[in-house]
Amino acid sequence: MIFLKISGGRIMVEKIRIGGAFFDDLAMIPDIKSALTSDRRLSEDEFAARHADTIRRHYTTVARLEFLQEDAYFFASCVWRYLNSLDLRENPEQAKFQRRRPEPWYEPPMARRLA
């Protein structure tokens, strides 16, 4: 089995790209778009905890997909990173992200490696 080593910057860019794709889909519903954009000032953890259920409900209703809570949390975190990256493009001096508290996992379960 081959594992590719990816630098932290590339992972960040990939999370922003994933977040952009999810946001574009979720933003087609005005109430969800409004909630996501107004909550982007929350910390990453607060935003992800609040909107993991938003993502689960949306995709269960629209596409009949069921996400695990931790996967929905990860995708909500990606949306937060995407929304805050838009602010950074407008105001580069705001380049401080609020750090997440240590979690036992940082990626969706399918990306975890067995110890």
C-alpha cells in the first residue's frame, strides 16, 4: 500500500475546496445560505457543531444520503474554512484562524489510519 505525504498547506486548500462545493450546494436554499453566512463569525468548532445537523438534514431530505455525525462535522468545518477564506481574500490582515481544540480525529472516518 502506498501513502502519499501531503503538506499541511495542501490539506488546507483541499478542505477549502470541499467546503466551497458543499456551500454552493447548500446555498441554493436561501434559509440555509443565510444561516451559514451569518454564523461564519463563530469559532470553527461552534460552526461545525451547529451546522453538522444542517448538512445531515439537507442531504437526507434532498438526496436521501445519510452522513455520520462526524462526517457531517468535518464537512461543516470545511464550509467554515471556505467562508472564512473569502474574508481573507478581501482583508488579508485578518489571517488569524481561531484554533480548534484538539480532537481525537481530524478527518472523516474513512480517512483515518489504523494504528
